Amino acid sequence: MINEQERKRIIALIRQEVVPAIGCTEPVAVALCVAKATETLGVRPERIQVMLSANVLKNAMGVGIPGTGMVGLPIAIALGALVGRSEYKLEVLKDCTQETVEQGRLFIAEKRVSISLKENISEKLYIEVNCKSGKQKATAVISGEHTTFVYIASGNRVLLDKRSDVCKEREEEPLELTLHKVYDFALTSPTDEIRFILESARLNKAAAEISFERNYGHGLGKMLRGKYEHEIMGQNVFSRILSYTSGACDARMAGAMIPVMSNSGSGNQGISATLPVVIYAEETGKSEEELVRALILSHLTVIYIKRELGRLSALCGCVVAATGSSCGITMLMGGKYRQVTYAVKNMIANLTGMICDGAKPSCALKVTTGVSTALLSAMMTMENRYVTAVEGIIDEDVERCIHNLTQIGAGGMNETDKMVLEIMTGKNKNTY
């Protein structure tokens, strides 16, 4: 049984990890870091030097920047300096206008921005920004999480330094999660304390519906809503889940100026953890309370797995997010804890190994693959069918299954990650 203190800590964790974001979180986090360095400098910078970990660079190269009609890091950096406000966090660019975009284009054309890999770091999420104007200089560093500043300096005066273990704030005893605890929390928490998760449904559904009206990215969601829904897939729960989830991803990856609710620093993870559960609940007439609990189960499962896997990895985030939504759908189908464990096993057995080759419009395809599998896995669980311990990386113990997944994603796929980046930067060597 979860006591009140632990329940409050879990709620705080969800509120910390499930937050609104405009645009892909990696270039937006870079813009946030630029905004903080610019604010620290106190004047418009003449030069901006940005050094990034490989995983941040990989996820920031191919995505649309909200409100700009442009792709990639340079415009995100320029706008971070020109219009970014650090107090907005992952909505740092929401004050962007056409006028500021033109100013940003000029800023780039004047070659005021340089981007490079940060060498000899182990942290996969690392952003370092140096802003200069005349003899003035300011530095800001984000590390570990998309909005976590670990170093800020104005000239030689250090304003913040949390880079060393000595300087890191001591946390209270770590919050330990298990899948069973995640399930119990979702099932037993007072509804009024967790109803805030419905905001994820509102934001992410709105993003999908905007994509149906316009042409974003590859237009997968809009396409699935058109003749293919009628002629091939049929109008049903499955087709609606696919169209809404991919549609929201289309809009986000193509740079729509609209917030989505992210999870663990990723908008696509937030979309994949939310919309399959929401659409299934709507289509099957579930109550608000049932939806709330299923969304909490989905989002908290994602948070739990991502804490072990890491913010950025070689493993596509849709694998984890779709695992969460499969658990949520299983709950809506009437499944109990045993069936939820089956859903996790089925997802890990199927999707482990899907590579992340950066954030980009075609992520909508991967998201669709993930949520398709999520629904199939949930259907299997309700027939008490699941991948067993004699098959592949699956273990009888569901916690061990999750550990196997994260071991592969966080460690085993590192060489794959390096190769992916080499391929991506090789074909874009004239861009950065």
C-alpha cells in the first residue's frame, strides 16, 4: 500500500516529467540554454558558440522549429538569443513572430552562430552555450535534463555550478518505483489528486486536430483520416488511434506553434503515452475516472522505464511510450496487474532494438508502429497470451524484462548510436 507521503512524491514526479513543450525538445532545450546565456550577458550577443553532446545534435538536426518554417539548430539558436525567455522553459520560443524570424535569418547569414560536438563527455544530454559581445562573455550549461542548468557564468564570475558531485544538492531518499507500485498508484490514488493528467489529453488531442486541417511533415495522420481510413483500414478504434497519434507527431515534428504534453523530456513520448489511451477511452465509452487512471498508469510507466534507460538513448523513445499506452489500454479493457505485466512483456519482446536516428518528421511512422503494437499487445493480454521466458530477452520477472530492455538501450546499442550519428553528420557535413 502506498502511503500519503510516497503518493505526494509520485505526484510531484509526474508533474515534473509531464509538462507542456512547444517544438522538439532538443532544439528547444538548446534555445533555452541560449536564452539563459543571453540574459546573463545582458545584451544581444554578437557571437554564439554552441557545443552539444552527440545525442542532442542527432535529435536537433532534422526537425522543424515552431513558428519559423525552418528546420534545424541555427534558427533555434538565433531565436533563443533574440526572443527567447528562460522562464518559459520548454515553451521558450512562444513569443516568436515573423519579424523575429527574419531577424534570426539575418543573424545566421552574418555567421554569428557556430555549432560543434562537445568532446570527451559521458553525459548524453549536454548543451553548452557561450555568448559574446565585445569583451563581455556569458556561459550557460544544461545537463542531464532538458531544463536543468548546471553551470552559469558571467565573464569570470560563476553564478551557478552544480557540475561536481560535491556541489550537487543532496536529495531525500531516492523514490523507488516498480511496475506493481506504478499500477497500485494509478488504481488507488484519489481521483482529485491525479485529475491534472487530463491536460495531456486536451493538449495532445488539439495538436492532432490541427494536423488534420493543415499539411505538416509527411501528413501521415491526415492521410489516415482520409480515403485510406474508409477504403483500407475502416473507421474504427484502431484507425482513430493511429491517425490521432501520428497526426500530433506530424504537427510537432514539422514545427507547429502549438504545445504538446511531453513525458520525460520528449513530446513524442508524451503523445504516444496519451492519445492511444484517450481515443480508446472515448471510443469505448469509458468514464472520466477510468481515463484518468489509465493515463496515469501510461505516463508513470513511461517515467519509470525512462529513469533507468536515460533521457536520450539509441533506443527509439516510442518503444517505451507505447509500452505505457499498452498498459493504459489494458487497464481500460478491464485488465488487472497480471495482464499489465503481460502487456509490458509483449511490447519488450516486439519493439526492443528500434533505433533512434534523430527527431524528424518521419518519427510519425515510428510512433504509429509503436501504438499499433500497443493495441495488439493489450488485446493479447486480455486473452492471457504473452511472450514467455523461453523466448528471447523476456524473463518471468517483469522488472527483469524492463531491466533487459534498458540494458540494451542504454549500453548495448551505444555502437549503433555512434554509427547512426556518423551517417547523419556525414551527409550533413556542410550544414553544421
